Amino acid sequence: MSSSEEKTSWPEVVGLPVEEAKAIILRDKPGADILVLPVGSSSDTQFIANRVRIFVNGTTVAETPIVG
């Protein structure tokens, strides 16, 4: 996958345990800075190209993680 084709979202991990989701994201985007947050958390709106936010409900991914 070239950098222009680099994956930017992971809908397939919704419902998975967070550790499993992190492994999948890191396989697709090595070096990603993964930030795990509870659903409803506020976070900054600054776009960071290597950051992926995972919103969780307990230990399960609740929303599609995206780059930013």
C-alpha cells in the first residue's frame, strides 16, 4: 500500500476488544500513535497524521477509529 493509499479508518474493529483493535491498526499503520478514550470524551480538534483515536465503551471499541 503506498502512502497515498494508506488506510485512514478501521470500521472492522468496532465491537472488538481494544487490544485486538490496536494490533490490527498497528499492522495497517505501523508507528501509529494510538489514543484510547472513553466514548463521549472531549479531545482536541487538531489533525495529527499519525494519531488514531479509539473510543471505547469499557474495553470494547464503540466507534470507528480514524486517523487524526
